[in-house]
Amino acid sequence: METAAPSGPAIDNVTLRFPPELERRFHADYFQKTVGQVRMAQVVGAIVYGAFAFIDAWIFPSVTPQFWAIRAVVLACLGLVFAATYWRDFERWMLPTITGVVLVAGLGLIVMMTLAPSPERQLYFPGVMLVVVAGYTYMKLRFVWAVLAAATLWVAYALVDVFLRETPLPILVINNLYMFGANLVGMFASYHMELYTRRDFLQRLQIEHKEGQLSRVLLNMLPASIADRLVRGPCTIAERFSTVTIMFTDIVHFTQYSSRVPPEELVAMLNEIFSAFDELVEKHGLEKIKTIGDSYMAAAGLPTLREDHAEAVADFALDMLEVVGRLNTGRAEAIHIRTGIHTGPVVAGVIGTKRFAYDLWGDAVNTASRMESHALPDTIQISRATYEKLRGRYELKRRGVIEVKGKGEMVTYLLVGRKP
């Protein structure tokens, strides 16, 4: 799917948010790239949080049951969040859910500090700081959510220290300074981590947009299957096809016409006609090979084989006559085209190093070109080989034997229309 290039205001310097639509795309991309890390964070958090239960039994045997109950609640929350990551709507709730589990883990430690006797209770303060740092970094919270979680834990710790535990002033000041430092470092790290993540997202969008543009250009030059092979790596592309149908069309008396009209009008006319032909190529599943001046070349049956290649080219040629007739409406000087079709074997391949071109070679190409150059205005001349493919399903008219340059006498036919 093609990716639009990011436009408009990019990243808000305070909230680190994009405009709404771009923010939605970033959120989906961020989720896909971090959900695995979120699961790992829950596992690591559970291991670390559970391991300290042995410290509880060693330092505070009198309150170990209460501590283990708190740790059990936190471990249960971590387990639930891990399971929730596989829920299809978890993307929408990922940030508030992870924020909640960070708060549960941090508040659990603060409650344990409240229950523990002094002065050993201060041994759990580093655990609170560890949760704060994990919230800023390893838990993959985005900046605003990480700040919200860390600030809540800081306020909760300060309130408990001041009103419930009557912590000595020196310890209170030092611990809050540590908490301030941890938040400051965490905010700096979290802000820049998200900033770089968002810049990387924008850069990837720009790269994808440019790759999409290059792919469109390549697909305009080459068949899709050939373009894919070239993108995968440099290689020589040359194939032999036993039977394909080739068509040439050009504008009758184009040289005289080009000398009578301004260049802008001439190019506009060619663009209008050839653009209409391009649409018909897509409609009938042909491959446009090239345009040379006022000549348009297309083929069917390559590079993807198809049994109805002659019918596809016939339908395309008949539709071309209708399109030109419609475009002539209101034109001061009508445009007339002549078309030649031939069926036979060809060699197809890609040539060039700077401007790739998918081209065809072989006698069948020359014969199709002769069918066009010897055709009458507003007619579709086909060879005997193409006639054999189309008879019975199309209205065909024998033109007779004509002298073809480089070929001698050939029996040719005119494609008149489709049979009901």
C-alpha cells in the first residue's frame, strides 16, 4: 500500500504529538514495534519483583505475610497485563494499562515502606526509584504517560514520608533529592527516546513515500513482474515466448500535422490520445512496450502468459478506434490512426543501465510493424497468423494480397468488429 508523505506541522515540542491523523498512524506503528518489548518488560518486572520476596523474609519476618500479599497483587497485575497484550484491542489501552501497572508496582513498595519498621524501611526506597526509572525507559511508556506515573509515585512517596512515617528531615530531603534526580534523568531520557522514535517514524514515512514514487516510475517503465525481479537484484532478463500478439498504431500524416500546429497543441494532443490508450492497456491487461514519436506499441501474452492474447489485443485495437472517434468530437481537424497486428514468437528482455526499457525482438515485431505501416486510415490490419486466432469470434474481412516491404506478398485481413 502507498504511503503518503508527512506534511503540515510535525512534532509538538511539549507533548511530542503529531497532528491527529499522523498521530494515529504513529500510535499503530509504535504498538507493532513495542508490544514484544512490553511483554518482555512484564516478565522481567515479575522476576525482579518476585525475587525480592526472599529479602522480605530475611529483613522483616514479622510483616512478611503482608509484604508477600502485596507482591502477589503486583505479580498478578503484571501477569494480567502480559496476557492482555494478546487481546486484539490492547493497542487502544496499552499506555493507560502499562501506566497502571507501573503505579501498582511503585505504590506497593511505598505501602511496604509504610508497614516496615524503621530504619530498615529505607532499604525499599531504591526499589521505588527503580520502578520510576523502569517507567521512563524499559516499560515503553511514552513521555507524557511516563511523567504522569513518575510524578504520581513521587507525590505519594512524599505524602507518606511527611504525614504517615514522620521521616527525619535529613532522610526526607535526601530521598526527595534522589527522587528529583531520578525523575530529571528519566524525563530527559524518555523525552529524547520518544523524540528520536518519532523522528525515525517520520523518516521511514518519507523513505516509504519516495520508494512508492520510484516504484510507480518503475512500473510505468516496466511490467510489474519484471520490475520486481530488478528490485530484488541486478540480473539479465531475457526470455523467449513462442506465441504472443503485437500491435503497432500510429497517427496518419502526423508529420504534416505537426508542422501546422503549435508545439504545445501537438504535445497536448499526443498526451490526450496516448493517455487514453494507457487506460485501455490497463483495462484489457496488455503490456505497453513503448511509444516512438506518434507510434504506440503494445503486446499481450508476455511477460505473463495468457491464452487469449490475440483476443485481448483485438479488443484493445477496436476500443482505440472508438476512443479516437470520441476525442475527435469538437476537434477542428480530425485525427486518424492506423493499426497493425501480428501473432508470433519473440524474444523479450530489459536493456539499458540508466533508463531501463522492456523491449521485444524478432521477425514477429517487424511483421506487426509492417502491418501497421501498410494499413489504411482508421483500419486495423492483421496478419494471417492473427486471423487464425480470431476467426469465428470477430468480424474479419479479407483485404487480399499486398506487397509488404521486406516481406514480399502477404495475405492480410481487416479487423472490423466483435461478433455478437
